[in-house]
Amino acid sequence: MLERLICICVATLALAWGAPAQALSAADAQALAVGDTDARIETLNRLSSQADAATQALIEALAADAVKVAGARVFIVREDRATDATTGQPATVPDDAEDVVNNNRMRSALEVALAALRLSQPDEKVRLAAAVSLQADPNPDQLPLVEKALAAETSERVRAALEQVRAGIWLGSEQEAERMKAAQLLATSRLPEIQNLLTERIAQESSPAVKAALLRSLDSVRATQAWTDRLGVAFTGVSLGSILLLAALGLAITYGLMGVINMAHGELIMIGAYATYAVHVFFRDHLPAWFDWYLLAAVPVAFAASALVGAAMERTVIRFLYGRPLETLLATWGISLILMQAVRTLFGAQNVGVENPVWMSGGWNIWGNLSLPWNRIVIIAFAGAVLLGMALLIGRTRLGLFVRGVTQNRPIASCMGVNTARVDTYAFALGSGVAGLAGCALSQIGNVGPDLGQGYIVDSFMVVVLGGVGQLIGTVYAALGLGFLNKLLEGWAGAVLAKIAVLVFIIVFIQKRPQGLFAMKGRSAEA
């Protein structure tokens, strides 16, 4: 009975695709929302064939279980806002309004109707998304709609997706020629769900020729999926590496160049994240029209907040401990506890969420089911920009020259008239500010809390030590290498064992090569 009703629905939609739209009446809206399932499906068939904007909105709301009925009136309720289904005007839902309940038969009919409506939309992206959604679960009853859409489609991308849908439907055809053609067409599919369709059909196929074609297609789809998985691992490795690079760049200055074992580095990252949260709240409450651009203001604020805290640390505590690494370790560990408690006092112990701007939401679908999140892509680009800025600052500016001179030979730099105390403060503030930039980036991929920095302090030290103390290029190679290695091992052994394996690798490597990947060269260097 269900198949017959859906076939009638499909046929009605296909035949009347180009018919003029008719306004949704209150009687039709009520007939579509309540009553016997057979009568509702019959009304759906009739309305969908000549659907206007109100009818389409009601069908979409029914599929989303967002419809209420009170007497003769039908309401669409989304996010606590109600509109009249017939007029589209805002309305107040009566207290005695009841939710519309759809059984499986009704849901199937709604899905067919929505597919037909979306395939006829003027927006190419909407049509493409509708065609791709139909590929995962092709239904023979959808064939007339697909054929009709193919006849009218002008976009090559949408046509290719519709041909994949038709091929999936042809897999169940009684004609051997159609099944053979379907097997050949599906060989180019990038969706992992096609593997299940081909596997099921291979088990049922009686024709040796078609079965051989299906097996070849299955091998092709699996090979494509394997490359998709490899690309996914590569991207996640680069993403993790960029995060480690951001977290370790500041430490490459404070520890790599200045020799300060800064155990409060993670808390400086946390301060940058909370500074971003504060800017986010300010824009949300006071400048909502500019909210999508709050990150442009949050980046300098995060840098400044962490840099000021770092400068205060250097002037009050660390300046008295240069040349005594163990004392700096203990002192900065105590400062880290103070900073965490201060944040708990100001913002509370619970994590807070930072919303992504619209332009960082969603993802870029580049291959089958491989979607690259925009927030990760932006963070990778941001890490590259910060790295370039750091390299130019250290290698091409007067401040960078002073920092390198004081680091290599403090007494001679002082004799040349360099104010070493001021340079120390500037350098430590710079490293702390870069840590704040890392916190700004991390706020876009997770919650912000007082313990945020604790998850990155160990990784930051591993990156700096593995790359070579004082070597910026070594920090880059170490961060990207550890990111790739960690994600590669996660796919084989899981996250915990991968972390242990990476730690063991670093221990063995440092034992064999204590200077790291890139040794600092100079007159007194042994390497």
C-alpha cells in the first residue's frame, strides 16, 4: 500500500512539475496536517504538484516535526516563534494546540515531496544538495522525479549527481542492461554509502557479466574512499600541527631563545582565549551588527592581554632568575596556579563557549564525504601568518637583532650599549603575546576554561625541544611532524596509545640527538 501511494505521489509530481502554483488555503493546510494518513498523502500529492512558498514551508515543517494544530488553524513553530501556515504571518499558538504526529508512511511521502521540490529550486547549490542526499538511499519510486529533473537540468555538477541517483535506482532494475550501466556509472562515485549498495547488489546478482562489473565498481569506489581517508588524515595532521605550532611559537622565544622554563605558558594561552571570549561577549551585547567581525578585534586584544601579563611576570619575578632554570620552573609553576585561580574568580570555574563567526562556520566539501571545516582552514592560515610575522620580526628588525644579540652574548651586547633588561622584557612579552594568539585560535575550535592551557604546555615543550632549542625552523618541522605522526598513529592504535608512542619516540630521539632536529650553531657549538 505504501509503495503504491508513493508511486502515485511521484507520478503526480513528475507530470505536474511545470504547473502554476496555487495559494495554500486553510482547508488544505488542515487536511495536510491532520486526519487519516491516506487522505493526508492524497492532499500532499495534490498540493506538491503545484506548490507555492507557503505549501513548501509547511511540507518542510511537517518533515521537521515543527507543526501544531489548534482547531481549524495550523501553525509552524520554529525556535519558539510561530507563524500561521496559510498566511505566513506571526501568530500566537493557543495553549490547547497539539503537535502533528507523522507515521513512517507519511514521512516517506514527505521525503519524496521534498526531494521533488528541492530538485526544481533555482539555486544550483540546493539542487545539488538534494541530489547528493538522494544518492545514499535511492528509491525506485523516485525514478520519474529524477528523469524529469535530468531533462530540465543545465548544471553539469547537478546532472552528474542526478545520474548517480538514477544509477543507484537502476541497480534494482529487472533489465540486465540497466544494471550493467548502473555498475559502470557508480564506479566513479565518491560516497562511502555506495559501497553498501554495491555489496548488497553483488550478493543478489545472478548475471555473471553484471556481477563482474559490480565487483570492478566496488574496487574503484573502495580505492577512491581510501584516497579520501588519506586526504582526511593529511588535513587533520596539518590542522593539529598548526595548533601545536601556534602553542609552541611563544615558547620558542621564552624558552628557546631566553632559556626560561616557563610553566605558565599554558596559562598565557588561556588568557588569550578568555580575552577573545570577552571581546566576543562585548560585540554580542553591544555591537550585534558587527558580530561576525569580532575576531578582527579579538586578535590584537588577545595578544596585548597576554603580552602585558608576560611583561609583568618578567619585570617582577623572572628578571631575578636568569641563568637558574630550575628556579624559573618553580616560580612560573606557582604563577600558573595564581593565574588559573584568578580566572576562576573572574569568569567562574565552568567552561564558556565562543561562537564562530558565520564565515568560519560549516565546511568545504572537496571530495566525496571529505569536508574541511572552515575554522580549521582559517587557523592553518592564521598559524602561517603568525609564523611569517615572527620570522620577519626576529630576523629583519632592530628588536630581533637585539634579542638575538642578548641571547647569544649578554655581556658583549651590554658593552655595545644594548639595554639588556629592556630587551628581556620585550622578548618575554613578545613570546607571551604569541601564546595569547594561540589562545585566540583555540577558542574557535573548543570551549574556553581555566584548565585550557594544561593540555598544551607539555606538547609545546616537546615541539621546542624536538625542533632544537632556539631554532624557529625546527619548531615548524617538529610541530607539523608531531601532528602528522599523532594523527597517523591514532587511526591504527587509538588516541591514548598514539600519544604514548609519540612520547616514547621523542624520548628516544632526544637520547640519540640531544640538540634536536636543528642544532644552534656558533663558535662554541660542538655540532
